[in-house]
Amino acid sequence: MNETNNYHNQAMNLAEEAFIQRMKGETNSAQQLFESALDFEVRRSEEHTSELQSHSFISYAVFCLKKKKECKQQYVMKLET
């Protein structure tokens, strides 16, 4: 999550600088800075998506393990009765 925050902070810093450049009339510089800010936000989004996918896979694996354990316990209980 730290990486996503870094990307976002860098994007916000670039966007702020771009706004300042635009106010000064430096439209070319402002446009380049805005594009760089957008690139960082895209990276942040991709990183965040990757983290969510990892959490989903882990959660599903835990669910499967718990389910497998429950099935084994039910099977053992049936054998004992």
C-alpha cells in the first residue's frame, strides 16, 4: 500500500506544479507535468489492482483450506457414529 501512496503523492506534486506553470502561462511545461502526473496515477491504479488481486487470492485460499478442514471433520464425525 505504501507504493500506491508514493505514486499518488508524486502525481499530486506534479499536478500542483503543473497548475503553477499554467498560471504563469507556461502551457507546454504544464501539459508535460500533467501528463507525468497522469502516468503516476495510472501506475498507482495498477499497483492497487494488483494488491487487491493478491488479497483476493489469499482470502480464497484461506476459504478453501477452512472448507477442506470442515469437510474432513464432518467425514470423521460420520465415521465415528
